[in-house]
Amino acid sequence: MEFALAPDGVQVRNDSYANPDEHEYLVEVEDELPISCTCPADETYSGACKHRVAVAIRRPILEVATQQQLIADGGISERQATKRRSEREEESPDNPDCDCADLSGDFPCWDCYYNGRRDLPDE
């Protein structure tokens, strides 16, 4: 089988057929699990099809598909989060970009919220 990243998951192509173009399916990945496939077997039978299983047992492919989905959804990767945390720890408490003092209540300025120095108030 051949694998390629697609915007909605992983494109799986079964090259063992004479016409592999006719045996290419999209496996949708959600929360690090292959949840559906466009192949006829996935719709017909109750268990996971061979394409979903093939993606599930190839951890690097599953991780990249999940990472791509996370970033496309506006989330940040663990690598980015770690980098941001280390950058925050290196920053001095006197941040020239901070406008929190000009705001009313406990609401943080964008720079402090975005860089994780302050959270939004609970209420």
C-alpha cells in the first residue's frame, strides 16, 4: 500500500491491483484514530476496513496526519507549544508590548494572552 497526506486525512492506494488508481481511498483521522474510509468495505461491514487498519498500525503516518489536522484546525503542535513556553520563561516580566494596565478588570491584553503570560478571566 502507498500512503499520501490529504487535507482530510490519509490517501491510501493499494498497488497490488492491476489498476491501482481504482483502489485509492481516503481514510479520515480524528483524535489519532482512523475513523472512516471511502472504500465500499468500510460502509458494508461493521469492523474497520484494511485501509483504516493499515493507517492505524503505521504510527508515523498516523502522527503526521493528526499533526496536520491539528494545525489546520488552528491548534498548535506540541513542538510549537514547547517553544512558546521556553520563550515565555526567557522573557523579562517588564514586557514593552504589554497593555494590560490600560485595560479594565482582569482582562489581559492580546500580547499577554497570545504568549500565555495571562489567561482570560473565568467569567
